[in-house]
Amino acid sequence: MPKKKRESKKPFVAGFVVTVVVLVGGTIALLYLNPPVPVNHIGSVPEYSSMWAKYVPASAVQFGFENYTGIRLYNSSYPTQYKFLLDISDVGVELKSTSINSILSVTFDKPNESVAFAFVNQGAWNNFTDAFSKVGFAVTVIGDNSLYYVRNAEQGQFQYGWIALIPGDRGIAFALGDTDAKSALSICLEVTQSDSWISTLNVRQMLYLVNGTQHLAVGIQGFPGVLPEANNTLTAVDDTGSQVLIRRVLQFQNSTMALQKYDLVRQDYLNSRQFGVYDSYVKATEYEAQNDLIGAVRLVE
């Protein structure tokens, strides 16, 4: 009886090897073309101080600071959008934008109020202090600061609110309204180092990722914005001398979520060129032409 011829296994082995090579090669190609996003670790961060931190409590939900003096080095006419920021006709003083060195806005959820600060040159400060010293307005004193209930005339419309004169920083602050306005203004004037927003770890970490506090404009939105899952969003604006640098830092619940939302951040900030994950934060870096500086600064308003 003839023996049954054994079938060769070579075609099967060869096919198996080819399949493995294709799969491995495809995996390597995918990793090469789409490498995993590295998670950078921040480590310890320094304590920070700044003028705006003196007036921004941790209970605020948003703030924006603009360094007019620094901005004018690149755009001497800034700001051009305002003629007067305050016109206290009952006292006979007005605050011109050309007299301002920097501004700060602080927004609260409770009370539902916003406070605007202007830090001014010596001439404007003298005008305000001299004018208020000559009128018999009732004054509320908080530390070295004086609060008055006034009527502001803006574009022919009268608005009542509270104004504060802050001698320590030549500051003039205004909040529109009555009881809640006074409360919000008082909260800002009573900020201590321990309850300032800048003392919280997450804010210090975000500032660390944009190289500290000295920027042409800087602001933090303490509620979900472009991405609903982002707890805080910091925006910092600088000028490199040839380009405008805009850096955004979005805070997520943890590093896992930061990685999950990394691609969405890339999609939502299409003008940004560089992205990175730092623990629970995603940073997006954008470069714009110098003539776009004013639009970039207004991102924190």
C-alpha cells in the first residue's frame, strides 16, 4: 500500500510570518506617525507675588490684568477704545485712559458683581484725591483705602456705584451697583496673602507653565469655557519683539483626563503650534503677528 504524501507546512508558516511582520510593521508605523503624548511632571513651584494678586481673592471666578505701560512699548496709542473710564461729574473728575498704567477686572459669582481697578499715574491720582478731599461725601474706610458712593456719567447715562481710592498702589476701583457692589469691592480690598488666588497650588502651577506673573496681559477663567471639562483656563500674552506669544493652560481633573482631552484642545485652538501635557494641565502655545497684539491682549478682558 503506497504511503500517503505529507502536506508541506511551509506555505502556512510563510503566511503566518508575513502576517506577523505586517502587523508589527503597521504598529510601528502607527507609533511613529502618532507617538504617545508624553506627560511632563511639574514638580515644586515657587511662590509668586504681583500687584493684581493683592486684589484677587480665591473666591473670584475670573480676573484679567493688562499692563498698559508694557503694552505701550509696542503700541504707543494703547488703549484707543476708551476716551474716559470714569466721569464722576458730581466731584468734577474724570479718568482718561492715557493716565492709566495698568488695569484689573475681578468677577464674582456671589455676589454677582465685577470690580474694575485702574492703577494710574501721579497726576491722575492727585486729581482724584484732591477732588474727593473737597466734597462732603460720606466715606467708608477699609485699612488705608477710602470708599465713596458716587454717580458715574458714561455716554450721557448716569450709573451709581462705589468707588475706592487705594493710596498704596495709586489705585482707583469702581463697582457698579449698591450693596453687592460695596461688598465685592470690600472683598477685593481685604485680600490677604493666604486667601489670594495666587496662593492656591493650581494657580501657581499654571503661572509656572507660562514663566511667572510678568506679562503684558494675564487672566484666569475659573469655570468651564471652550472645553466643559476644563476647571480653569489661564491666558498669558507677551511680545517677543517680533511676534506676539499667546499661551493658554487648561486645568483638568487629573492627568488621565488631560490626556483624553489633549486632541480636543488641539482641535479647539487651531492657531496654536505647540502643545504639551503637564500633569493635569494641557498647554497650547500660539504665535501671532505683532499687529495682532491688541486683539491678543483683549483675550483676558
